[in-house]
Amino acid sequence: MKKQFVVIGLGRFGSSVADTLLYQGHEVLVIDRDMSKVEPFMSTATLAVQADATDENVLNELGIRNYEHAIVAIGEDIQSSLLVTLLLKEIEVNTVITKAKDDLHGKMLNKIGADRVVYPERDMGERLAHHLDSSNLIEHIRLSREYDIIEIAAPKSFYNKSVQSLMGMTKKKMTIVAIKKGDSVDISPIHDAIIEPKDVLLIVGEKKLLRKLEQET
Ligand code: ADP
């Protein structure tokens, strides 16, 4: 379904988000105060505007309140990032997603009402480090401070054990959500499903435990 987005700040992150949303066929209004960042979007975006998004009048004139989703992709200029997020929430944009540079920036964004805070540099850095650290790991997604999701080649200690016995063995600190055997995927493995060598597992669990599994060969 076609949705309407506004992307504010067309640095590396914002322009990549906007390009992808346009590619997916959505309507995207892009805004940057720097004309050289706006120009490449003149022919592709639904509307491309050079403006300072901290100016409330600009947001009103562009009818931003009618957009359901806004992405604030201003990283370096923290003051602008905070002010734009605040203004968007004040005019009642439904979902405001803001990029944070670091934890402190993220904390402030949460306090002023951002619906979601993303940390692209930190998350990508973490994922890369996990991949470099483990030869079994296929995918790593941060779920919260305590929990992650990993896609991993079945660790040796899991071979020939049932899903249920593994839950016990790990004191319920993880759940095996799916088991891939070749091309077939069991998305809700029953308790007595057995893990075999060459299986690929999708696991939700405590960071510490998952880290141990990643390091098993
Ligand atoms: P990245 O790390 O993703 O490249 P930057 O923080 O370098 O992100 O880029 C942010 C972009 O946001 C820049 O193109 C900048 O011109 C734009 N920007 C910063 N403040 C404002 C503002 N108040 N209004 C509109 N655009 C802004």
C-alpha cells in the first residue's frame, strides 16, 4: 500500500532512506536546508524542498501535519534534530522516527516524544563486529538492551538435542523460533523437533547466552 513519508535531512542516511522509500513506490517529501542535497531529488521525489525544518511556518506551509510518518535524519546538528522532532510531534505527525548520533542524543529524543530512535552507525558497527567475531553467525538483530535475535548455524552443543531439552539446558534464556533444514523452514518447531548438524537456527534470547553460541564452532 502506498504511504506518505517526509524525510528531513538528506545526508548519507536520510538520502538512502528516501531513495529506498521512493523505489518501493511510496510518496516522499524530502527537505534539506542545503540546496545541493535537495537537487538530486528534484526529479525523483514527490516533492523536494530546500528549507530549514526548524522553522514552524515552513512545516505548516508544507502541510506536514497531513503526513503519517516522518524521518528526521539530522545527525550532526543535535539542536536541529531535537527541535524538528519536537515540532513534528507538536503538529501531531503520527510516527516520528529520528536518527541519533549517540546514547545521550537518543535519550533526549525519547524524552521529547520521538516514537522511535534509530542508531544506524552504532547498530551497523555492532553487527559488523558480531560477524567478524563469529564464523557461524548469519544475522544479528538487536531487540533491546537485554535481548537479541540471531540466525546461526546450529552450534555443536545443540546437535541431536530436542528443542525442549535445549530450553531446559539454557534455563529458558532463549527460544528457538525457526529451524531451517536446507530449503525448508519450520517456523514453529514443536518441542521434540531435533536439531541436526547443518541446520540453521533463528534464536531469540539473552545477549550473553547468544554470544556464547556465536563463539561455538
Ligand atoms: P549523515 O551522517 O547521515 O550524512 P548528517 O548529519 O551529516 O547525516 O546530515 C544531515 C543533513 O541534514 C544535512 O544534509 C543537513 O544539511 C541537513 N540539515 C541539518 N539541519 C537541518 C535543518 N534544520 N533543516 C533541514 N535540513 C537540515
